[in-house]
Amino acid sequence: MEQISSWLAPVATTIAALMTASNLGSRMTGYGFIVFTVGSISWTILGVATDQTNLIWQNIILTALNLFGVWRWLGRQAKVEDGAAKAAEESVALPSETLFPASSLASARVLACDGTPLGTTVDAMIGCGSGRLNYLVVAKGGVAGVGETFRRLDWRNARLDDGSVKSSLDEPAFTRLPELEKDNWPGR
């Protein structure tokens, strides 16, 4: 058992860290916490097998925290997202405006007017007084956040369409938009 735990503990912990750090949505984060739980249980077994009291207690605490993470991301958050998705789906058939979950806006695909992918939204700036969207920050390119570029897409050049943001710009026009510094976005 000690041999299996000595391999499973670091492998599970590493995979779980990658799953949660990748920010691939609440379900993937929840699955990451399941893998973290496997890792912390394996570390606990290793601590028992090697008589390391601190390792045992630390990982008993981490197991409890990981189980909370499973509940938070696969239980509570998944239900919230399901509620938002159901409301958006139901709104399509109603005579009023179709709804789009605001939480989905921070990771929505952005498409050019011809359907060409332009990037993914990373944030949206909203007027405090008006409650209106001012602009989106769209990330394009790079790998795992390294080498990506940010551009401001004014809301007047965008609309929500079937789970994506559809831009009125084509890809060359979007590419000509000035790049934003990652930590210095315009206030207006």
C-alpha cells in the first residue's frame, strides 16, 4: 500500500492542480477537487505507513477541504449554472428577449461577422450608473495564457448570439484594434 500511495499521491495532486488551475469551468474544477481528494487520501495513507503525524493531520484537513471543493463546484455551482442555462434555454421560446447568463460572458467565444473565431472574452466592463456593457476584453492566441494578446471590443460592435459573442467586425478589422496591456485597461 505504501508503494502505491507513494506514486499515487504526487501524481494525483499534480493532475488536480493542473485541472483547477486551467480554469476550464466549474465542472472541471469540481473534478479537479475529486482528484485532489484522491491525492490527499493517498498522502494520508503514506503518512500512516511512514509514521509521519504531521503529514497525516495535514492531509485529513486537506481531504475535508477538498470535499468542500467538490460540493462547491459540482454541487452548488453546477446547480447555479444549470439554473442559468435553463433560464436562457427557456427564454428562446418566449415572446420576450432571449437571455444569456452573465457568468458565461467571461469565457464566451468571440466570432467575427463571418463566424471566424476571434478569441475568448476574459472580462466585460459595465457602466455602474447605466448598467450597460461598455466593452469586452478579448484574449487571442497564446498557450495557457502565455503569449496571448488582449483587445478591447466595444459593445456597439458586438452582440450575443446563441451562446457566443458575435462581432460586427471581420478578422482583419479585429486584428487592427489596438492591443491592451494585461494590467492597464481603459477607464472609458
